[in-house]
Amino acid sequence: MEVPEVLEQTAKCMQEIRYWTWSEVLLGLQQCQELETSSDTDSLAAKLMNVLVEKLCLAIELSVSSAASACSPSPDSSLFRFSCDSKSIESFKNGSSRIPWWFDEVLVLRPGLVATFLKLMIARKHDNLTISRFLFYYQKVKFCSASCNEKIEILETTIDTLYVLDQSCVPYKNLFGVLRLARGLNISKSVMNKLELMIGHQLDQATLDSLLVPSPLKSSHLYHVNLVIRFAKAFLNEANRGSQLKKVARLIDQYIAEVAPDPCLKPSKFLSLLTLIPDTARESHEDIYRAVDMYLEAHAGLTNGEKLKLIRTLSYEKLSAESRAHISRNTKLQAIETPDVQHHHKQLILQVEKVEISRDNENLKEHIERIQWRIMELERACLKMQNQMEVIKKISKSTSRGSNRSLPKLCS
């Protein structure tokens, strides 16, 4: 057979791909995976992938329309026949399946082709929640039997695709599951940054347990503090979100209290945690004062300057009366010996007393204002009564004069 004839038959075959069944297209993609990478192989795989996605989207449209009409599409329908083979039809018609029928069928594809498949699905505006579910399902099923390099490829494909989805469709707990798997592998830094950003943007949904990630092997401290700092910065880089920011502030304060007793946690890192959240997001400093107190207890060897930096993060107006009293007799603060720090400690106590006096003065001022207002009310009442008395006197005088003129003279 001459070359032109071969080319003509190849072109004809390529045109007929769109009429292949679902299984035939999927099998063709599997065979492309086994071939060496080349421009011809990539071109064929791209054509097959386009056809696969077309058939899947058509099948999904048919499922929606059949559900609306309360009847199943006929397997003899030409549209449905070109969309799926008999195996797919059975799984598609099985309404009891908890996952879409195509999840298991696409598992035969390797991560590279899965990434291409999902990009086409996203471009066709397919449901982001379904794509998210498939990614976690694919990762879970394929991960156990995969080699180290394959695991890296699976996770990087998962993270890259999740990053472009609507983040409300990406379950927060699942992201932490991916993080746990990724920490033990050599995932690229850019991909890990995407994962951390996704987690950080939804930090208001996190729990304390999820943030207590063990530190890397080479680190001496117990928990991965730098990771939590990056999460918080990713959240704070978003627009200020009111109640969500306060929720994150409470979460970070709980985290600070949890890591404070770690004897290997450096003062600079602890200070970074204390100053991470804007002070306006904290309604109280009770939790961070207790955390500072625990940290000073576990780090007796701190320099006076280091202690002073930690103390200066506290706002005494946001402490309870009990905590303010505790500060004045806190031996960990009284043990600071340099004149500068002793002076600052005295200033702290004076500031506490000043706050108390200020609050007493405010109460007294309010009481005086209430008395002044009452006096003004009494003065107005007295003035009104005086005016009424004047009117009564005038009426009484005029009445007595008229009476005298009308009486008859008894004697001449």
C-alpha cells in the first residue's frame, strides 16, 4: 500500500473516532499511555480525550433530561449508543450508586491524562463539586498501589486541579488529608504553596486539632509553627471578613496556648504568633496572657529583653480584673532585674491601676451626670409650680374685686 493511501485511511479512521463507543475510546487512551511520547501520540490522545469528554457530557445531559421526564433513555437511542457501551449504561442506570458511574471507569487513566480530562470538563463548565469529589476518589483509590514517583504525580495533579475550582466546592477536611500525604513526599514547592493557600483561605473552618501538625523531622520544636503562620497570612491577605476574622483570632489564640509549653519553641517564633492577628480582632487578651505566662514558665532562661517583648504584646484594657491582679504579683515578671525592665514592670502595674481608677472615674462621672439631670428636672418642676401659683393669685384677686362691686349698700 502506498503512503498516500495509508495517510488517507489514517485520516478517515481519525474522523470515525467520534463514532466509537465509550469503551473503545477509553481503550484507545489506555494504549496511548503505553506508547512513547511523541507529537503523533499526543495528537491522537488529544483527539480521543475530546471525544471521551463529549460522550460523558452527552451522557450527563441525558441523565438530567431522563430524570426530569421520570423515564430512562432507551439503550437503542442512537445518541445514547454513541455515548456509552452496555457496561456504562448499566452503571449509569443504577440510581443506587453513591458515586457517578464514570468515576471507576476513568481510573484506568494515569495522572497526566486525568489532568487533561478534567481541564476539558472544567472548560465545559462541569459541576465543580463533582470534579472535586472525583479527584479525592481518584487519589484515594490509586494511592495505595502507586510508587513514590506516581504518588507525587497523583498529588500534584490533585492539588493543581483543585486550585482552579470554586473553593466552596473543595472540602476543608480533605485538604488536610492531602497535606498529611504530601508532607512525606518531595512535592514541588509551587504546588505546596497552592495547597497552603487553599487551606489558609478557609482557615475559619479549621479546628485546633487540624492545626497541630507535627514539625518537620529536622526541627526541634513539637509543632509546625511556620506552617500555621503561613496559613494565617494567607487568610489575612484576603479581604477583612468580620466575624470570620474573630473566629480565626480565637483559633490562633488556642493554638498559641497549646504550643506555649514547648521548651524548644524559640522566643522570636512565639512572638510572631502573638503578633500575627490584628489586635482589633481580639475582644480579650485573657488567653494570650495565660499563654505568655506558660511560656515564661517553660523558658526560664530567656533574657530580660526577650521577656519584655512578650509582655509588651498584652493590652491591659482587655484583661480581666483577676488577670490584672495576677500581673502585679507575677514572680516571673518581678524576677526581671535590670532597671529598665523593672521600670517597665512598675509601669505595667501603674497602667493596671490607672485603668481601674479610670473606670471608677467613669462610673462617678455617670453618677454625677445623673444627679445633675435630676436637679434640672426638679428646677423645671419648681418653676412650673411658681407660674401656676402666680396665675392662681391673679385669678383670686380679680374675683374678690368683682364681688365687692356687686354687693348692695346696707347702710347709707
